[in-house]
Amino acid sequence: MLALFDREQRQEVTYPGFRREVLPDLVRMTPIRPPYDEGAVVYSCLSEADADPVITAQIEHFASHGFSFEWKAYSHDSPSDLPERLLRFGFAADEPESVMVLDLVEAPELVSAAPLETIHRLSNPQDIHKVVSVLTRVWGAEDEWLGPVLADEMIQAPDDLRIYVAYADGIPASTAWIRFHPDSRFASLWGGTTVPKHRGRGLYRALLSVRARDAQARGVRYLTVDAGPMSRPILERLGFRHLTDTRAFKWTLNRRA
């Protein structure tokens, strides 16, 4: 399963607005147009001898294009001290997350659960402010950048992105989305954010159920999600299994010195 995940969700994955570049030891995403303005290294398999030169080369690559970038490191990546090396090069570490996987064949209850009537799928990119309103109430203004990105993705890849908003008391209270990847047995879950005062109403689980139905209808076998410590116990109760751990390391252009 881990090898399948690495191949389909890291080595072969594509995203709208990015040029996928395959090098001998890594796969990176370089933005090709606005509103995408941050690159990423999504897969790497390095040796102790070449890790530092490869990290230096990626910094030079993205800096030459005027981009900050994220290095998505996983606990099974080599070398084992990759996180420490990235920190020495000036990367800032996000909080660790657990990669959780659900086999939809083994989750009939989640797929068949009736979603709440207050859940709506966004069909108009102009409604993306409903998603942003939830994200900013939970995480602050730092997530406002997601609005233009998701709206553009709805336009450029309407078949591969489905965004949902759950309402409580007539206002957006929770949001989540699912990305489908061509020729992949995986679909990835994103968002999963609920305003604190509306938690405990089943909105998170209902959004999972809606997206699981979407995936099954598309013939997808597995759902995958990067889960924080609050989400992981919920996901485990619903049948998700822990596959590996991941952590994002961010290199910011203005910190290059």
C-alpha cells in the first residue's frame, strides 16, 4: 500500500496550474501561472551523500523563478535525517500529520450514510467565499489565499475537484473538498474544517460520507487524507488506517540569506 501511495499520489500526481518535473531523485511542482505562487517538492528519495546538493539545487531552482516552496517529507523517506537537513537549510516546519487511508470496499456504512440536508456542493466559483469564511474563522487570515486557488481549480479542472459546504443556523459552518487524480486508485480529502461552536453536530462525518460516495461513484478504491491530532481519532473510528507520517517544510524566498 505504501509503495502504491508513493507512486500514484506522489510520483505520478498532477495539479492544475503546475508543471510536474520529474528528476532522477525527486518530483517537484513549479507554478506556471497565477494565482499559484508557491512551488513544492512532493516526492524525494535521496542518499546521505547527495541529499545536501539536491536540497541546494531545489532552493536555487525555485529562487530563480521567484517562488517560495514546500518540501513534503514523509517518515519513510530517505535519508532518515531529511527533516534535520531541511531545518539546517532554513526551512520552517509545519506540524506533523498522519497519512490515513480508507479502503472503500471495507466502509459500506460510511458510504451509505445519509448526508445532512444542510450540505451543499459548490458549483459556482464565485461562491468560494463561503469556504473562505469557514477557514478564516477557524485558522485566521492566513488561509485567504486558498480562495483564488480553489476558484481557479473549479474552472480549470471541474471534474476533478468537488467542494462542499455544510450549513448550521443558516450560515456556512463546515467545509471540505475532494480531489480526483486521473488514472489513480486514490482520491485525496482536503479541508475538513468546522467552526468550533458548530462541532459535535455530525458535520465532519457527513462531509466524509458525501465525499466517500463521490469517490465510489468514480470507481476510486481508496481515500487518503493528511490528518491532524484532532481528526485522526475520528477517522480511525470510521475505518481509516494509519499509513505513514508526513510534515511540510517551507522555504520562504525572503529568508534566502
